Amino acid sequence: MVPLELVDHLIETFEGKSLEQFFKNLRKEIDADQERLEKLIKKVGAKESAIRKTGAWVAEKFARMKVRVNDSEKDQMGLLDALEALLIGITGKEALWSALEAASENVASLRGVDYARLQQRARGQCDLVDTKRLECAREVFKNRENVGLRILL
């Protein structure tokens, strides 16, 4: 799932600005997806593995360190990094719903979930975040000539 800590950080950073509501709306949708996944985990009788929890914790800490979001109009590169991280996380969530749908063919307890709707919601989230990401990229590189390619790992 998308690093919720990053979304919370963005809400806090842009408090009182137009982006605050954008990130609050995104957070509500992510919460709903998280709740749906937790219900599904309980339904199949599984537990979230310690390795997965640790991996998610490390990823969140890494994202928080790497992404330095600044409210300054002059420094939008941190926001661009954050939007790219969110886009990757949401894309992963869409892939998860797709994999669970495929697995439901063999695992009865995974059936009865509207995976198409969940995948569509993830695609919608991707579209919204990508629109903001592209707006930000235009702003970041608006007045810069000879900008080198930036490789994000």
C-alpha cells in the first residue's frame, strides 16, 4: 500500500494550501483500500507477516528521508519526488488487487470481492496523482535550460 506516513506528511506540509485537500481526499481513499485489504486478510485467516510489516516500515522511513517536501514555490523537487513515490505505491496497489483477483480463481475465500472496482479506483488515484506530478514537473523545469536527466532509484 501507499506509504501512509508520506501522505500524512504531505497533508501537514500543505496545510492551508490547495494541495492539502487533494492529499486529504487521497488519504480517505487509501484508508478505504487499507480497510478492505485488512478485512480480506481476516476473511482468509491470514496474518500480515512480520517481514512484510518490517519491509513496509523500512520503505516508509526511506521515503520520508529521501523526500524533503518544501512548501516553497522555488523548491518543488521534493514534491515531485513525493508524487512519484505515491504513483509507484498506488501502481503497486493496483497490481495487488489484480493478483488477488487471479488468485481468487483457486482460493474460494478470496472470492466475493469486487476487484474490478478496486483496480479502477487505484487507476483513478494514479490518474489524479499523475496529473499533479506532471503539473509539478512543468513547474520545476519551467525556467531551467540545459536540465540534465534525473534518474530516480
